[in-house]
Amino acid sequence: MTDTSDTRPAEGEAQATRRSRLHRLVRFIPLIAPVLLWAVPCGVLLYTGQHWPLPVTLAGTALFALGLIVMPLAMVRGHGRRRQDRAAIIGDTLLGTSWILFTWSVLLGVLLRLALTVAGVGESQDRARIVTWAVLGTTAVLLAWGYTEARRVPRVRRLDVRLPRLGAGLDGLRVVLVTDTHYGPLDRARWSARVCETVNTLEADLVCHTGDIADGTAERRRAQAAPLATVRATRARVYVTGNHEYYSEAQGWVDLMDELGWEPLRNRHLLLERGGDTLVVAGVDDVTAESSGLAGHRAHLAGALDGADPDLPVLLLAHQPAFVDRAAAAGIDLQLSGHTHGGQIWPFHHLVRIDQPALAGLSRHGTRTLLYTSRGTGFWGPPFRVFAPSEITLLVLRSPHAPTSR
């Protein structure tokens, strides 16, 4: 567990500066990224000393040029106003493929070539061709493995979480977290049902979904979300919005989750009682709600805790880990979040860490607040997960006052 209780104000200011720079950079990514993602591998694989026959060079260049043209067009048609699922699948797959190809073209194009040179392996052309085949082979393996990882039912990650203010009667409370299911263009209704079956084997007292249910409206993704109605919990099933709900008619998702038997915690809380002790379970809208223009949608922690006894422990659902600054200031005991996907496709996690205070797992913020960040249950966009496995999380809450652990 990471301890950030000694974080200095200067570090917070530095992080805010980094986020500001990132946000400025993000505006130019749609213009720069496609060119880099396709041009760099093209150069490394075809034009750095390989001396391929002319037909091979021309065919390879044409293939990279086609990817550069098709990918952004498909992304616009798939995720723009037209929302064409087939185009989204093509664009997302090309995006994931180009990212992996770009990453390993850079890494192997530098490191492997250097190692071969130091070892005195072959002539310059031999080394260049070894790099080319190594990049293509690595990319093929990672794409196949990453696709399998993305489409499988997530493994269950179990951990005990000790909350100093948790009463003995609540010791052993079982909280299951699913998040970032991202039902989307690829129909995952069967996957959704299997995820829910897995959740039901965990005998949860409380099941939480911390947002980003889907990419698309509730009406369009209803069939994939429908299995959520089968999830069982002895106490409650609760849900908060993620940023992707605000791209796709968030109120429709709130209404559908209510229809499926989940309790939307929109800046409100409920009380979970057992053995004479009480836990406040609160939730807030995603921070993007504040700029969505939807009436009544905003992240309002004070509203979520309104009327709650300040001496009771609080479990807070907030989609983005970045909300933990507000949670820590309010003395929240445990925040559950998703959003990061653990980076989803390595090494994208380095960019995620610029924008979020945690990537995955349990971390401490301030003197009291714990944050658990899930790597997510589904995937966004590219149907690949590379070195960032999905998860269904079982958190067993522990009280220091319990005579024995159950």
C-alpha cells in the first residue's frame, strides 16, 4: 500500500502543474498521435537499413499509409455523431494495434539494435532485419494475448482492508467492486452474464459499480447491461456515474440502473447496519458532471454526506481516483474508484499517472483516507489489455475492535 500522508503542498502544486500541461497537450493529440503511431513503425521496420526489395518497401509503406488514413476516419464515424459500431470496432482495433506496434518499434528499434551491435551480430542489414522481425513477432503475440485478456471474465482480486473507525459488528463485511464495464460496439452480453455469475459466487454484502457502464446510450446497450439485474447482495447494490455516462445521456443510465435494481448514489448516502454498528455508504456523480449541462448532475460531496453522523465510518464511491483530494479533506475512510484501467495497454500507464494520483490498488491519502483503485472489469476502445489485467474486486472490511477475524 502506498502512503501519501506526508505529501507536501509543493508536491500538490507540482502535480496540478503537470495536469495543466497534460490538458494543454491533449488538445493536440488527435492531430499528432495518428501520424506518430503509424510513421514511426513504418520508418523503423522499412527504412532503417533493411534494404528490402522495392515491392516489399512499397507494399509496406502503402499498408502503413492506409492505417494512417483509415484509423482516424473510422474513429470519427464510430465515436462521433454517427456512432457506427462497425466503424468504432475498426478504429479501436487499429488504435490498439498501432499503439503496440509503435511502442515495440521504439523499444526494440533502440535496445535490441544496440544489443546486437554490441554483441557484433551480423552486418548492419542483418541487425535491421532482426529488429523488424522481432517487432512484428512481439506485436503479434501481444495482440493475441491482449485480446484474450480483454475478452475473458476477470479474475477475482481479494484483499482485506482495515478501517480503524469500523465497528466490530461490521468486521468481515464483504464489498464487491465492479467498474468500467464499458459495454460497447463489441457485443458482450454473454460476457456480462458471466461476470455477474462470478460476482454472485462471492456472497457479497454490498456490490458497487463505480461508473463507465457503457459507451453508448442506455437504450442502445440495454441488452449488454441487462445481466446486472441478476447480481445478488445481502444488503445493497449501489452505483455512481462515470465520465463516459456523460458522453451518452447519463440520466438514461441512472434510470436504467434503478430499473435493474441498483441504487444510484447521486450525491447521497445510505446506512448499512450490522451487529449494532453502522457504515455510511455514500456516492457522488463523476466530476465531469459539473460541465455536462445536465440539471442536477454534479459531484457534491457535502450533499452526499448531508445528515450523516460525522462519527461514523464512510465508504465513498467516486469514479475517478482524483476525487480523493476532496475525500481526504472530508475525512472519508475508504474511497472506491475505477477510471484508470491500470493503463490498459502498457506503457500507457505513465500518461495515466500524470492525470491521476493512483493507478491501481490500495493507497493512503492524508491521515485517514484509503483509496482503492480498480483496474476495471471491462475495457475501453481497443479490445486489448497488455500488462494491465482486468479485475473483479472483493474487499473484506476489517475492524480493529473485533475480538477475532471472521
